[in-house]
Amino acid sequence: MTAARRALASRAGGCYPVVPVPLPFPLPFLALPVASVLAAAPPGPAEDEASAAASRVVLDRVVAVVDDEIILESDLDREVQRSERLANALAELQNPTEADAARIARSIRPKVLDDLVDDLLVRKEGARFQIEATDADLERYLQNLASGHGYADVEALRADVERSGIYGTWEDYQNDLRKQIVVYKTLATLAAPTVTEAQIRAYYRTMTKDVGARVVVERFRIAPDGDDPRARDRAFARAQKVAARLRQGATVEDVAREFSMPAPEPEEVARGAMVVDLEDAVFAAKDGTVVGPVETGRGFEVVRVVEHKASEALSYEEAKDRITQVLYEKAAEKAEREFKQGLRARAHVDLRL
């Protein structure tokens, strides 16, 4: 999930609800401590001389052309200082020095520039669909941002932002937030991920295959004696009679003799061992219950539930929300990546680092 969606969908920016998962601080807040490290890094003699010479010739330069718009080096430098990439890299070091900060800042410049290009393309696409950050959007986000980080009000947040010295004016900071909101709203509208019930169930079966609950069952399998609809109807009628006898209290041995079928042995099954409809019914049934007939694709099954065996694994209903969060995160990353790749394929992008 991109920084924009993480920032605006996080606990601080909860005015745009998606699947709620604990996420890092929004990007504008995260950069505050990083800037002090970078700002404190004095240039070496060679760097100082070179930069002084360069400053007499070049005030700024273009580092990327995106269709009919440009990204300046000053934009890139500013974004590097605020970058989540930089903050995360420094957080992994013990007592990072100014040299560490400068080295990491240099190494992430290409990736940060890619992020700037992607965000610009997303905003341009959003503009095509008249997606914008309204005053109400901005006010709601600022309120959540302030309360989520312990500020008394938005004015207290404003004072901290202005003291940081890396955002320019308060208006500059608000404009940056507006851009992030547009990116988020565009992605949420045009690259919305989907998670289906089938995907959730498949994930749950995979995760609980060896540790999930199990059920001891006795299974009668009744297959049609031909491929025509009448054969299917005969098999279904036979399965109904088997189920009825079992519900009347007949033993599996008695039913097997009565219908000239082999008597099923008790078997222990886990999720994933039966078709979904039959599995759901069996795992929800009480001990002694007869389930079926249920069509399986190869005929019909009638199942007597003998015994449920407990498991330390969460039930499907208990685990469903957590699984949805995991799958949503993966789906969002994939949807955003493909959406941005599509935008780049249709755009003229010239990187000049």
C-alpha cells in the first residue's frame, strides 16, 4: 500500500475508512524528526566549495518531465527530507549520524523521484475525473491528524509544523495534504481493491490445514449410474432415502446393507477436504447430525457427524476480519501498482537525475 493510502487510511486519518489496520504515522508528521538530522549535516570542504560554485550558476534544475509538467530538484530535495523511506531507514540504525542521513538520502533519491512521478500522474488522472480535495476533506483530515497525535487542536499542530522549518508556510503544508488526499481519493475510486468471500475462505483453509478444527464423519457417496439427467435424479432420490434412514436412527451398517452399499468407516476431516457447501454444513452441525444430500460434482454425499475435535485455531468467523485485512492490503498494493504502471505506459516520462 502506498504512503498516500497508508497516511490517509491510518488511525490518524480515519476520515477515509478502509480496512482498519495499525499503520505508521502519516507522512507529513513522520518527517519532523528526520529534518533536524539532515539540516544539521554540514557539508564537507569539497562539497561546500562545489555547492558554492554551483549556486553561482544554477538556482534549480529539472529532474523529471511528466507530459507537460516538470519536477524540480528542489521539489525532490524537499520530498527526500520528508520521505517515509528515509525515516524508516534511519529508524533501523542505532544513533544515526548526519553522515548516515546524508548517505541514505542520496541512495533513495531515485525511488523518491519515482514516487513523485507516480503521484503526479495519479493526480492528473484524478483531475480528469474531477476528483479534488475539498475544504471539508482537508479540515476533517487535519482534525484527525491533530487528535491522533495528541495535539490539543489544529492550531497546536500548525505551530509544530511551522517550527519544524521543512514545510514552508502553513499554506504550503495544507497544499501538500490536499495533494495526498487527491492521490488517496483517486486510488480509492479508480484502483479500488476487491476481496471475495472465496478468497477469504481459501486463505483460512490454507492457514488452518494442519492446526484447524477437525470433524469425525461417516460419509455415504452416491454416484449416478449414467450421465443423463434421469440418472442424476435417481442418485438424488437414493441419497434422500439414505439420509432419511440415518435421521430415523438407523446405523450406518444397517443403511449400507439396506441399500447394498459398503459401510463407511469413520474418518477425520479438516477444512478443505470437502466441497465448500458440504464443509460449511458439516463444521456447523452438532454431533450426531445428518447432513445432506449435498451435490459434490461427482454425485451426492450424505454425512453423519460423529464428533467434533477442538482446535486452538480461531474459527472462521473469528478469523475472517483479520484475514480480510491481510488480503485487502495485498490486493491494494497490487491494484495500485498495476494502476500506476498503466498511467506510466500512457504518459511521456523523462527522468533526468
